[in-house]
Amino acid sequence: MSTGQPMNHRNRLLVLAAAVAVLAVVATASVLHAAGRADRKDQAQAGGPPIAAGHVSLAASAERLMVFRNMAWGPHRDELSTVPAAAPDGPRTASGVKCLRFYAAAGTGICLQAVHGAVQDTYRAVVLDSRLHELRRFPLGGIPTRARVSPSGRMVSWTVFVSGDSYAGTAFSTRTSIVDTRTWQLASSLESYAITREGHAYRAADVNFWGVTFADDTRFYATLATGGKTYLVQGDAAAHTVRTLRENVECPSLSPDGTRLVFKKRVKGLSPDAPWRLYALDLHTMRETPLAEHRSVDDQVVWSDAHTVVYSLAGDYGSDLWTVPADGTGTARRIMTAALAPAYVGG
């Protein structure tokens, strides 16, 4: 038989509040635990290595790193992530910054992003500093497809699809821009540049440019399409001019020593949906060498060193990264699953 005083109304409320608080803590813990299990499950399904949030930098460092768009399912999908260049299949560190296309050099990054709206998505180009902080942003008139930074980090370029979403056919239109990050002067479209084709001034309504690769802060190479043909052009960003060098060159990528380009070339007899093979071009002799990747590659390769290039091919979760020697020897091999748009920093 109890000898205590009957519980008054105030005490009942206190007990009820305490019970509710305990239940809330238990429910929150259960939700977090379930979410964690789901994230780990998503990550495991991606077939990739562990991914965790952390610090990602584009600054010079003792260790050489790969920075890339993480394509693995889970909470860090589409985020810029990093791994040691020597261990591309190792654990990933995710930055929290999401990009559709990305590139970086000398502490400057270019991140092409989607802005999700209630009715439709829009896109923007965001120039990043070495800490991935925004320096300047520019609205984009289409779907991001290519991005590059000059070796010094000063000049930045990007390409978008204004109409269409593939280079395989002919029903598409692109716009390629270059911005000087010292003055923030923007050339919104290379179509405003003066064109010299085969030694003569040239103008046409169907001109398209894409795939800039920089030699320095003035000289660059890119693809020009017009009249049903594609051309390798050399450009001058100060003079706002380009001149054609060679036919059937798309998405060139300049070697670190500036002597060679690796590009995708349309090869007769291949499927119209997969028409390309990778070739290297010696800029001194203009001799072409096919690379040992025999599949169609629709990408602008990245040089991982003076002898090797990296590129994307379709994978189970959007894209995997592959590598092949740039001299035609060896064989292609996959180095990363669920990854896209790599850049090498530090080291």
C-alpha cells in the first residue's frame, strides 16, 4: 500500500513530457541508423570504395591527387571528390560541392552546375578558388558538356549544348566561352572570333565550337564544326582569332609538354551512334597515331602524365574512368568506377 501523495496534474505533465522526449530520441536514433544503413547500401550498390565527407583542396601539395565528380549512388553523388593519384580505387573524400562538369589547374577550378527549379533546371558556371569557394558565377544557356583551365589557372573555358545533347549526330548547337579570371572579361561565344579556314577568312551561320584546350593564357586549340565537317583550330584569346589546322579532329587535349594532342576522330564504317576512336597527333609532324582503345570514346581526355590519358566510358552508375598510353602501345584499363571529369592537382 503506497504512502506517497497522489500525483498531481503538474507531475503528470512532467512525466508525459519526459516520456515523449525519450521516444523522440529513440525515433531519431532509429531514423539516423536507418539512413546510415541506406547510405552504406547505396554506396555498396555502386561497387565503389568508401566515401566520406571531408576537406578537398585544389592547392599545390606534396601528394598528387585526383579530383573528380563522384558518380556512386548515395549522399555524395555528383560531389567533387578526391583520391590519391597513386591509388585511384581507394577511399574517396567528398567535398559537398556538386558539379556536372569540372576541371582545375594551378588552384583554379571550373564547376558547371545544375540549378534545379520547380518547372525546369537551369545551369551555371562557377569559378572556384583552391578551397572550392566561389569566385564568380555565370549563367549558362544550355547543358554543360566540356570544361578546361589554362596551365597557369588564369583562363577558363566551358562548352554547353544550346540544342541537342550529343555530338554523335548533326542536330545540335554548342556555345563555347572563355573568361579571364584576372580581369573577369568574358568572351561569351567563340563564334564572335574571326575565323581563317584554309588560309581564307570564313564566316557561316552554322559555325559551332567546342572542346577548348589551353597551351598558355593566350594560345588554345579547339574544335570548329561547319559545313558538315569538323576542324582542329588554333586560337588566340587576345586577338580573338582562330585558324584551321586539320580536318576531322574533335575534343583535343594538349599534352603537358605542348607537343601532342589526343583527340577523338570519326572513323568511316563505324556506327553513327558510336563513330569515334582516340588518336594522338604530333603537332610538329602532323602525324596521327591510333591509341589502343578500340571502343568509341565521347570525351575530352585528360593527361594524367606525359605518357598517359584518362577518359570516361559508360558504366553501371553513369561513368567509369579508363586509361591508355598516348603513344598507341599497351591496352586500355579501367582505373575508377563511378567517376567522371577528373583533374590532377598537387604533387
